[in-house]
Amino acid sequence: MRPLDKIEARKLEGTRGAAYPFWSPDSKHIAFFADGKLKRIAAAGGPALPVCDAEGGRGGDWSEHDIILFAPSNQSPLFQVAANGGTPKPVTKLSAEYRNHRMPVFLPGGRNFLFLGLTGLTGAGDHPIFSSSLDGGSPREVLRSDSRVSYVPPQEGEKSGRLLFVRNNILLAQEFDAAKMQLGGDAMALVSGVTTTPARQTADFSASAKGIMVYRAGQAGTARICWLDRSGQETEILPSQPVTAGFTNPPRLSPSGKQVAFTLKVGDNDDLWILDVDRSAPTRFTFEPSWNRSPAWSPDGRWLAYSSTGGTFLRPANGAGQPQVLVKPTGYNPTDWSPDGRFLLLAAQPRASIDVYVLPIGTDQKPGEPYPLLETRFSEVGARLSSDRKWIAYVSDEGGTGTAEVYFRPVAFEGGRLVIGAGKWGVSTGGGRLPMWRRDSRELFFQRLNSMMSVAVKPGPGFTFDPPKVLFEKSVLNFDVAPDGSRFLAVIPERDSSQEPLTVVVNWPAAIGK
């Protein structure tokens, strides 16, 4: 933290790993997310106090009535909680189209607010900003933005406030009547080249009620793909160009461990690329004018299934031939392929929550009809089958607090279909994401915040496993694991956009007129 009239910044102790900070209305406290919690700390310094659980917070705001409105994870509605702590209560409801609400902003009075709605398919660009109220009612779309918005109240002599938001890396301002929750006039450009992280819908700008604005201009951070050993040490950087950190889905190793499929943003498209670990450069796999994500290798390594604009597709991994449609509706993302090649697991969102679906695949690669494998009122994502086809590991927010955890469930074959068996085991505590099996199914890996976790699964007629243990702590954006579990293919942050300078503008509303 740095006062505007000082040169030196001051570190607030107890805020390691802090993300998405926001101020209290009196500017005496700062709230932030860290260690799977929503926390608060005095701006003057002191202990960081937990407010409530929030496994992967995605923004919040603090009202004049000491209510904090926040997104506890990247798959949740908005919750409210007393600023002094308590049990969070849901405020918004997810819809079939928008599976995550985030970046809330209170409007004057502390009852109405704005927030960003995110689909299960789009990571970047042109998101709806909705208005809603703590008193209930259906959200109403106000505008479209690439980022969160910031509300600035009317300045002296003005009748309307303004909304600040970003489109195409341009910071814009537009008149906004907070009482009616309506826009007025045209959007006006303030600054071009504002730093953004599209996959998180963040942009580096902020504005005070008194006409002071701060922003950062520059490129987004980048990342590298590298091998990590089981202690977290980098052993080899793959010969790949840096990738924009915010656009990287988990890289996917082929069954042989000799190729990796990953997403790289090219222009306005998210395209799939394939890298031979022994080659000097990756090969572009998709060329369509659309986004292409969530690759899943067939067990023999000959095919890649992936999601794209317009559906889920299948294509030979060597790039030959045209993509074949597996599922026509958009909204089915491949997560894993069964070891026998008969079933493709999908993260599907036919309604408000995300569920695990199964797509039968014939020996001729002809698909059947997708059907639900795990369907609840909660979201279940990242499903991965064990190599013996007896167990499924997945992530769910079923705890009701917005904290996602890793679970085991048995699976079985009945009448040619993959079905869920009886029983369920919670694996993680304090949050978990990206479960990945070792090929022999005797070890499961997952991330808990910045920790790489390992769970030993014991052989036998029943199902027993050891408590999770920490292998190493390191900032890893995404990862996959080598077939023998000896190393990890990880996406590591490389270029930190936070090193770009900040620019402060005083009395900026006067520059665009009243």
C-alpha cells in the first residue's frame, strides 16, 4: 500500500497470496482473498482477520452498512456476509447461461449493486454487467464489458454518476443513473492500452468518489510451460513460446507423455496447439475463427476431442482431416477419455449448475447421445476416471459455502452404460482443484491454493487412501502429470504485469466535460 503523497510503498504483513482486494467505505480497512478465506485488515496495519471461507474468491465490495458482497469461487453466485464475520448467505441465483457471478460493485445506498455474469464457456471478452438488489428481484443487463466495472458518483454540478469499464483494452466512461440503474449518453474513451487479464475479467484501473483515477497500461503477464519434479524444482523448460497467462487451460499430455496439447491465444481466437516435447516449436492444431479449448486425448493418442464454438469436436491428433462433430450444442467440455476408449467425460451445463456427462464413443469413433453421470444441484467439474475404470475424481462446490473440494465416487458398468455407484469420499479440505490420476491409479494429485497435493490410494477390495500431503508449494496456473507420476507439466507465471508503472490522474471528469 502507498499513500498518493508518498514515494515508498508499505507492505501489509499477513497478506501473503492476497488477491482481489477492496476497501471499506471509510477507507480504514481492506478486504481480500487468501488461504481459502475472505479476510480483512486495517489499512494502518495489524492482524489479518478471517471473515468467512472463500476457496477461490473472484471479487467483492463493502457497503456503507458493513455488508460484504462477494464471489467465493469461480463457479458460484454472489454471497453476502457481515464485515465482522459470520455465515455467508447467497444473494444471486445462477442461470443455465451464466454459471458464475463475480466482481460485484455496490451502488449508493448499499442495497443495489452491479456484477459481471460469466458463462461456462467464455473466458474473455464481451460479458454482461447486470444490476440487482439485496432485496431480491431478477438481474437486468446494463451493458457489455470485457472487465469489471467501477461506479463513480456525480461530481459537483453533475446529475449522473459514471461507470468505468474496459473494451478492447480501452478504458471507457459512460453516464449512469444509479437510482434508475440506467445508462445515458455515449461511452467516452479515457485511456488506451490498459492492462487486462481477460480470463479473470480484471483490468488494472480504479477510481475514487472524488475524481481521482489510477490505471496501469502495458501487456498482460505471460507464462511458460515447463517440467517440475516432485519437489517443485524446474528441470526443463519446454521449447515453446511464452503464452498469455490468463488464456491457458490445463495442458494435456498424450498417453505416451511425448506430446502436449494446450490453448494459446492467437489474435481474437483461442486455438489449440500440439507440442512434441523433443521439437523446437509447437504446431497449430485448430484454425477456425473461434475459441477452441479443453482438449482430451484418446487412450491410443490418435485422436483429440475438444470444445469449440458450435459444439464438441473430434479430430485426428496428426491434424489430418476435418473436425467431426461429437455434440452439436455448445456447452459440453471434454475432461477425460475412459481407458478403453468407449466413453468421453464431459463438463456440461444444461441448467444453472455444471454436471458430469458421458458421451459413448463407438469403435468407429461415432458418438452416441450424451447422458448425465453425476447430476446434482451443485457443480461438479474436472472429472477424471481411474485407469481401472472403478473410480472417478472430481471437484464440487456441494459444501454450500462456495469452497470447491475434491471427491471420490465409485463407477460401474450397467447395460453398456457408465453409472455412479454407492458411496462418496471427500479428499481435500480447505479447497481443491484439478484432480489428476497417476496412470496406475495408486496416486491422485490436485492443487490446493499454491500447494501441489498428493493422495496415496491403497490397493485392495475396498477403497482406502491416505490423507493428502503437500509435495511442494509453487505458483502454478495449470498442470498435468506424467504417466508415472514422477514429474509435472506445469504452466508457470513468467512475466508479471504488476511491474508496469501506475498512472494517477486527478480531476479526470473535468477532462471529458460535465
